[in-house]
Amino acid sequence: MKGEGSTWLAAGLLSLLLVLLPLLGFGLLPGLALPIYAVNLAGQVMCFALLAMAVDLMWGGAGVLSLGHGLFFAFGGYLCAMHLLRSAYAATHKLPDFLLFMGHGGFPSWWRLADSAPLTLLAVLVLPALLAFAFGYVSFRSRVNGVYFSIITQALTYTAMLLMFRNDTGFGGNNGMTGFHAIAGLPAGGLAAAVLLASLSTAAVLAALLGGRALLASRFGRLLRAIRDDEPRLRFLGYDTLWLKLAAWCASATLAAIAGMLYVPQVGIINPSLLDPTLSLEIAVWVAIGGRGGLTGAILGAVLVNVLKFWLSAAAPTLWPFVLALLVLLVVLALPNGLLDLRNRSRAWLLELAPASLPRRRPAR
Amino acid sequence: MIGGAAASLRICRLGLVIWGALMCLVLSGGRADAAAYDRARLIGQLCSAEASDVLHGLNGMLAEAPGGSLADGRWALGVAQAFSAKALRCGPDGHGFLALPSGEVDAVSLAPAAAPADSRAPLPSLRARRVLEQVDAALRVFVAAKAADRLDAVRTLARHSEGVPANLAQTALAGEHDPEVARALRAWLVEAGLHAPDVAARLAAIAALGGDARAQTANQLMSLRADPAYAADPRVAAALDAAIAHVRFWLRIGDALSLLYNGLSAGSVLFMSAAGLAIIFGLMGVINLAQGEFIMIGAYVTFSVQQTLGAFAPSWIAWYPLVAVPVVFLLTGAVGVVVEVAVIRHLYRRPLMTLLATWAISLLLINLVRVTFGTQNLQFRTPPYLTGGVRVVGDFLVTWNHLFAIGFALLAFAATQALLRLTDLGLFIRAVTQNRAMAGCVGVSTRRIDMAAFGFGAGLAGLGGLALSPIYNVNPTMGTGFIIDSFMVVVLGGVGSLFGTALAALGIGLVNVGIEPFYGAVAAKVIALLMIILLIQWRPEGLIPALGRR
């Protein structure tokens, strides 16, 4: 398994972040305190990293590129927002505005689903996976793959966006849902909640990284890579690739839903813009920039691009799209496997420049 | 829509003008016989201290309005307007003068004459003012030079028609040569006929109304039918029922036709944006996410051509859509070739990466245009032959801009089909699409074919942008709206032939347009997507799959 070293490095860095977030967030270390927005930002970026890993699991793992993971991300987010609104209602007895506008006297009955936290968590784990299963089954069964599959996932997300933009869908329409009161008993928007959520997100990324690496290293992971490299051959060998792909696809959807669930309380709002095809495309861009197949690349890409985005869209808003576009073109053309490729490539370049000055590389196994 | 209808009747206008001129001759001959105003008596009545005399005089003017000659009409209009503006001066002897901005004149002869110092300026009473307004409008219907002025006058009269002579509308209609004013007059006549005391007149008006199938007429007829007092006479009720049935029938036909027409137009637009995509996808297995931006570039090039024409050859500006055709095709095609050479070519056999690369290109193009032109919608000077349309039946309006798009798509289809079937380039494109390796083996330069096809596809999308420019808002992000629908067309149609693309485009266009009125645009998209996903279960390679091994 390649990139073993980078996995441990990433895991170490994530653990360090996990320890530092509460310490710096609450100002427990003398002279070093992180402002709340930085904690929040770290948490958001971690959610994006989780989302990127979900895409990488499918793309790097099985060679199936989803351009619609925003759908599952938003699914988890909407479920979480429903739960937060229900608990806000239990505390304040004030109905959200969007329900009043639509003439509802109370929550529709099926919102009870989101009453208890464990049930909501269960819904986040199961419902997006069910949606992914239904869509994946009809697509993989008829052997829709490659570019076709990517395009259809994007169309699916786009359609979901149109649907959620409507006010009569009952999810807040284009204004979305906001007005969360408390998160796990901590006041929303407060420092404690921010630190908790950011730590949870980091922990989720860490867990997903370790779990995902174990998965990819297992027999299942090897079969996925076989699908990526030559699916027909695997089929001829007697494997039913449909179920292998479906399993990975559903796991990936669940991962994305968890990311959405953690993301929404941190930004305090959810609206259909999460379903914009552009976001789903950007996720793939993070993965492409970071490097596919090892999950660490996905984290690297998500962190790098999003930090750059947060910084540039404040500092030079008109410049950001150009930077992003050129970055993508550069990576796609010059570094086929993302920034992780830089290590291998730079070695080759340096060797070309000065063959004698570098220590010889161990022969590849 | 009103303006559009006016333009659409341009063809008839010449005939109408000739006919109108003839009628004018006939009428003016007739009018010479009519008794001219007794100007002195009229002025005397207006100058009278008795309110009843004034009203009498005004009513007389109203009654004479359809009969008098043009000169009489102008004179009467001048007097009426002066009276209402308090510019009528009445001498003690009952002699009238008009205080015009150019100086005072005698009210009867209009010769310059100073009003006596002890003359008074009578103020029309409220009742007189009402009649005065009618007089003013009635005279303007005949005298006013501007069609808009006459139209306004007709509308004023239709609002306050009590006391207006019954033959006024008929007479005015006979002399009217502006189609819009004539239509307003006819509507007024029908309106008046509907409430005429005479049953025969009512029946005629109902029949006339029934012959004009519009949603508005149906509503009017139905509200009359629902009025028990009006429909008391069985003959009237029967005529109403017949008219309603007739109107409803034609309305339904019109609705069906306009559905078909709108579906056709939406399908044409889809075809223009999807044809290039399908060719490129079939050839190279690459989905070009920047295809929508080629449409946008086409529209911007069209705009630039229009601006250039406006600056250097203003007399040609109305023909900018035609002048722009080669420019748009070549420029957008050149952009496509550059993209292919600089990016796509290096991503051969990595189709998923091309998705991201072309997305980056689309981002780049959108923002380049945004920085250069700004984000606001472009203001096209749509030529007159592309505005408006002609009402065919019911509420079905054939709008010229949509017809332009449909015709353009048909031409593009024919041209592309000819290129693919009749030229060497088309032969090579088909060969490479069917078997790239074998085509390369027999000496086809596949790289060059890729480049040419990509450029051609881009140029086609650019022409799509040109065809869209009179219909859609043109702004830097306009392309993003097309891209997903275009993919659906490619997925549905397969890449085997242009017919598949055209079929899928029309199908999706019709489904979208057909579902929209009943369940909304969003439901239309959802249903279209579900149908496509289900259809793929049955035909995974699309309606018409590519032949050969891939």
C-alpha cells in the first residue's frame, strides 16, 4: 500500500489538532489563544476534508467519480438542521419563520423523526445511504459508469437543488433553515459549541482516515482497486462488481452525510446552495489537487484549497476563480495524481538536473 | 405582445393603407354633403350663460363628430380644447375668441382678432366637462395624426360611451388604417353590441366575440352566461353557449399548438447546445463542461458584432444576426481549438480528469468575460423582424424570435448532418468515433480530427448562443443553465447519430414544456431526470448508440 508514511503523518497531525483545538480554543495555554472564528474555520475545513475523503473513497478507490456528493452532504445537513430546529422549538416554543410563511400551524408530523438525537443520528447514517443505494443500484446495474455516471450524479444534485429551492417542499426553500438555539446543550454560536464541533469534526476525519485506510488495505479495498483498473476482467473472474461498488458507494454517501451533519451547526444555516453542482465539482477538485487513492491526498487538497479560498475570497474576491481554475489546470496537466505526485515528480526532476547529488533510491519492490 | 402584434401585421399594412386611402376618398366625398357645423351658432351656445345651452352645444358637437369634414373636425377640436383649457373668450355680444399661445383669434373664422376687454372666460361645469372629454376624444378619433393618440381616444370613448353617436365607431373604422386602432374600434363595437337593446345586435356581437378565440373572450362570454338577466332570452343564451363552445374548442387547439411550439423551441435550443457535446463525446469520450460557456461566448461575440456594426455601418445593424453567423462560428470554434490543443489533448484516456479540466476552463471563461464585460445582462438591439409574432389560433402566438431559434437549429442540423455524411472530415469523424485505433491504422490523423471536431462542436455551441440571444438573458453565467440539460440530451440520445441527439433534445424539450404548466418547472426537471434514469435501464447506451467497438 503506497503512501503508508503520509497516512501516519496525517494521522499524527490530526491528533495534534485534536489536542490543540480545546487547549487553544479555551486559551488554556498561556499566551496562545485561538479566536473563535479560527476554531470555527478549522472545524468547517475538517468537514470539507471528510467530504473529500468520501469522494476519494469512490474515485481513488473504485475509479467512480461522483460529481454529486453535495447531495448526501446536504442530506445529512438538512437532517441535522431539522433536529436542531426541533430542539430549539422545544426550548423556545417559537416556530421557524419558514413554516409560518407557508401557513403551517406546527411542524409536519414526520418531523418527529428528528426529535431525539440518537434517532437523528441513525437517520443520518441510514437515509442518505438508502438514497445512494437506490440511485446506485439502478445506475451500476445498467453499467452506467465513467463520465456518464459522473454526469448523472451531477444532474441528480442539480435537480435536488431545484426541488429544495421551492418553498412548498417544506424545508425552508431558498432561505433555508437557520435559528439554531443550542447544540448538545451548549448555546449555538458560543465558544464551547465551536470547540466541541471542531473537535468532533477533527475526530471524525481521523477516524475516517484510519478506518478508510484499513478498509482500502483489506480484501474489499483490493477488489475496489481491481474494479478501478479493469472492471470487466473482475467480472469475468466471477465477482459481482455491482454489490462491491454499491457497498463502497453507500459508505461514501454516509461519510458525506456525517460531514454535512457536522458542518451545518458550525455555519448555523443550511440552504440549497449546498446542492449547487459547483460545490460538488469543487469537492472533486480538492481530491484531484490533493491526490487520489490514499485519503491523505483528499485531506490535503480539501484543507489547502479551502484555506486558500477563505483567505483569497476575502483578500481578492475577483482573483479567486482565476487562481482556482489555473490551479486545477496546472494539477490536471502537470501532476496527474495531485500534489502528492509532487514528491515523486520532484525526485525525478532533481535526478535529471543533478544525477549524482542525490542519494540513490531503494529499488522498488 | 401588443407591440408584437402590430409588427406582425406589417405585411398586411400596405394593403390596409391602400384600402384606407380609398375609403378616405370615398368618405371625404360623402362628408362634403354632410351639413357643416354652424360655427357661429355653436360658439354662441358655448358662450351662453345658460348651462343647458352649453350642454346642448357640446352634445351637438358630439353628434356631429362622425359627420363633419376634416377641417371642421380640426376646428371643433381646437374650440373644444380651448374651452376645456379656459382659453375661450366670450365677448358681451356672444362673439367668441380663442386665446391661443400664438395670439387671440376669432373663434369662428380663426382670423387674428383681439377679444374685447370686457369678454369673459367661461368655466365648463362638471357635467359639461364630462361631455367635453367625450367630444375631445370623438374628434380626435377622426382628426388626430398619431395612431397612439387615436388609440387613446378610442379607449377613452369605450370607457365613457353614453351619448356617443352609434355610428361613430363604424364611421371611424371605415376610415381607420392603423391595425391597432382598428382592432380597438372593433372591440368597442362588439362591446357596445353586447349590451345593445336590440337582440339581433346582441346576437351579432356574441357571434363576433365567439369568432375571436382568446382566454379573455372566454371569460367575458362565461360571465355574461352566468348573468341571469342577460341570458334570460333563450336565443341569447343559446348563442352564448355556442360561442363559448367554439371559443373553448379553438382555445384548446391553440394551447396544444403553443405547447408543441414551445417544446419545439426549447428542443431546438437544447439541440444547439447538445449537438457539439454529443459529437465530441462520441469521438473522444470527453464531456466538455465548458460547452455552456461556448454558448455564452457565441452570444457575446454576437453582441460585439452588433456593437461594431452600430459603430461602423449603422444601416446594417438590423441584420446583425446574419452578419454574426460566420464571425461567431469562426471565433468560438477558434476558442474551442485552443482549448483542445492546450488542455484536452493532453488528457487523452483520462476522461474524468477532462471533466475537471473543462470545468476549470468554464470557470476561467466565465470570469474572463465577467471582468471584461461586467456581470449585467447585455442589452441587445433586437431587430424588428425578431420581435413580436403573429397570433395563429386561440392564444397561440408564433413569436418570431422562437421561430428564428427553431429555423436556426434546423439549419444547423442540416449543415452538421451534411458535414458528417458528405465531407471527408465527416467520414473521418465517424471512422474515429467507431474505432479510433483502426482509423489511425488506415492513416486518419486522429489528433487532427479531434481538434477539428472539437472546434466544430464549439462553433456549433457558439451559433447556439447566437440563436438564443433574442430569447434568453445574456450574461456571463448563462451557460451554466444549459449544461446539465445538454448532458441529459447526450445521455438520452446516445452518440451514434445526430438524429439521436435531435430526438432526445426534442423529447426533453417537450417533456419539460409539457409538464411545466401542470406541475411546475421543477417537477418537469425531476420527472425528466427520472425518466432518463429509467430509460437507461432499458437502453444503457442511449436511444441510438454508436456502432462499432469502443
